[in-house]
Amino acid sequence: MSKITCSHILVDQKFEAEDLVKKLADGKTFEELAKDFSSCPSGKEGGDLGAFGKGMMVKAFEVAAYALKVGEISEIVPTQFGYHLIKRTA
């Protein structure tokens, strides 16, 4: 089973995620936004989740993460935890 490495930003409301998409477009870095806005403890590490394989994340997150190329950032991904932006790092 191949593992991938991702970072993410988790927020409670869709409008917050939409605002982060705008901030990324304006040149803010993903890591900076994760530290400033993510409600997940990984935010302190720039959103770094480390490596994970299939079946280790909730389905919607996993599908979005595995669809990304390295360096790509997902669209907003809703899960039962909130709204994610996912960046594949390896």
C-alpha cells in the first residue's frame, strides 16, 4: 500500500475555507495559513499530517488527497470534522 504525505487546514465553516482560498490566491503560504487558522493540532506544524495510507483518513479526505499531485492544493473538502484544504507534499 502506497503512502502519501499531506498537510491540511481545518476550519469549522465553509466561508472560512473560502476566505483561505482567497488568501492563498493573494500569495499567503499554505503553512502560514495553517498556523494562523487551522483548528487541528497539526496547524502548529504548518498543517503537516505526515504520511498515511488508504483507509487511515475519512473517505472524502482520502479521495481528495490521493487525487492531488505533489504540490497541489485541493478544493474545499467537507467532512464531519469541518472544512479542509489539503496540500499534497509527497
